[in-house]
Amino acid sequence: MLTLNILASVESRETLCSSCVYEVTQKGFEGEKATCCNYAGELREMKFGVCECTVYMDKRIPKPEKTIGFVKPRETARPKLTVIKIA
């Protein structure tokens, strides 16, 4: 498993939320902007720009493919045995 610790640059002044999968943003006609965090299914308004977050998950990194359903196991290298009944 690959773990990445990503911190937003303080010089860029861009909030880490803008690239997080848990971000919910609303923008108004007059330039208003509201950002909320949806981690754990509960919306929490972010009242400041975030530069470090313990639950940050970058939405720009592709998710690994998951196998859905049943997968046929690989054939083993052992030869199949045949039972011969001797009477």
C-alpha cells in the first residue's frame, strides 16, 4: 500500500480542500464561496484555508481497480491425478 503525505504550499495560498475527495463547494453569483468537508458523511463548514489535514485524500490520484464478483482461481502447476481402481 502506498501512503502519500501531501501538504499544501503555504506560499501558494491554495487550500488543500480544493483537491480533496471530501470537499463540497458552493459558489454564488456575487463571488461568494462556501467550502465544507464531507468526511464521515457529516458536512462541516471550513471557515479557513487548510494547509494540512489528517484525513486528506487526493482526488487527482486514480483509485486502484477493484475486483467485483468471483474470480476463478489459477490452475496450479501440479498435474492432475487419476485414480485407477483395480479389482
